[in-house]
Amino acid sequence: MKLKTYIVEDNATIRENLIGTLQELAPIEPVGAAETEDEGKAWLTDPKAQWDLAIVDLFLRQGSGLGVLAACRERKPHQRVVVLSNYATPDVRMRCAQLGVDAVFDKSNEIDALVDYCIAQTGEPDAGRSQRTP
């Protein structure tokens, strides 16, 4: 099973590298991306949108990832929202928890943890492992 994954990240290089890394190492299927708060909110809250995982950066070209997170509070039970940010401070983690985020990862040193999280969501413990270095 692949996680239908939507990414809210305004830096195209980071977004493309993240998608490539996750496709290689985790069972994800990218279903779209947004660069702004308004785009992210519109897509993620559309009842026709089919997604399992949203990965949201906090600092966006327009608006904030916090607005996207707030809009996703009423998501379906199987849908997960995580934050991937350079600013994963204790205060930011607490605010994200208040907004119902499932996990927060630091871009600089927790990408492996994000990959592990994605793998764990599918219930396939060996998914992606064969390609990872110890």
C-alpha cells in the first residue's frame, strides 16, 4: 500500500528532493503539492481530494503552514498531517500538537525519522528498507 501524499513546501528544490527521497525509501505516491497556504488549504480540505498523508512546511511563500494545519483539523480519521520544518523548536512542536498534527520533523536532521514514519503508516515493516544504508 502506498500513502497518497500531498506536500506543502514553497521551495521547489526542497520539494522535489523530498519527493524523490520519499519515493525511493518509503511507500508514498505523490498526489500533489502547494507553495502557499491558500493552495494547501483548498486542496487538502476539498472533499474530493484523496490523500493519506500531508507534509507541511511552516514558512511558505504566502501565508503560513500553521493555517494549513488549522484547516486540516477536521480531516478523516485515516489522514495524517506532519510538519517538516527547519524550525522544529519545542514551542513550534507544542503549537503543532495543539493544532492536531501527528508528528513534527526537523528538515536538517530528521529526514530518516520521516521516512520511518511513512513506512510505519503502511504497516509494512520492510517497505523501503532494502534500499537504505545502515
